Amino acid sequence: MTPETEGVIRLMSKASGESVEIIMGKERHRPLPALRWLIGRELTTRGYSVNYAAREIGIDHNTLRHGLEQIKRMGIDKNWHPEQMIAAEFYRLLDNETV
């Protein structure tokens, strides 16, 4: 795992209140899949391929593709509770820190 990925995951942990271990684990209850999708989205915006980003966060690349489509379809600001609040905090932290 790259230091950049570790930094993004650490910020998501801080934003969500979930531990890094829980975020990177295999559990699939809400909001954990969405947290992984948001991490994957951030990594792909930083130039990672979907395949590489998925490997970095330990999920299948098709799962990440599906998640990116879900984020796009729903819009991150439309009724994603608790994901909406976590996403807002995550992006606020990203804006304020260099990863």
C-alpha cells in the first residue's frame, strides 16, 4: 500500500469515526462499502487506475466500479445518511491536509 493511500484511508477513518482496520476489513454493513468507494474515488481522481485503486483498498475492481457508479448515480449530496455526513467531513479534511 502506498503512503498516499494510507493517508487517504487515515483521513477517512478520522472523518467516519471507524478504525482503519474496520474500513479495510471485509464487513459489508453500511456505511463501510460507501467509505471504500469514496476512498477509491479519491484515489482514481489522483490518477490511480480503478484496478490499482481497488487492489490498494482490498476490494474487487468490479466492486469499485459499481461503487463509483452508485456515487455518480445518487450524487454524494442526496440523502446519503450517514454516508453524506461522512463524505462531507472526508472532503473537508482532504482540503485541509496534504496526503
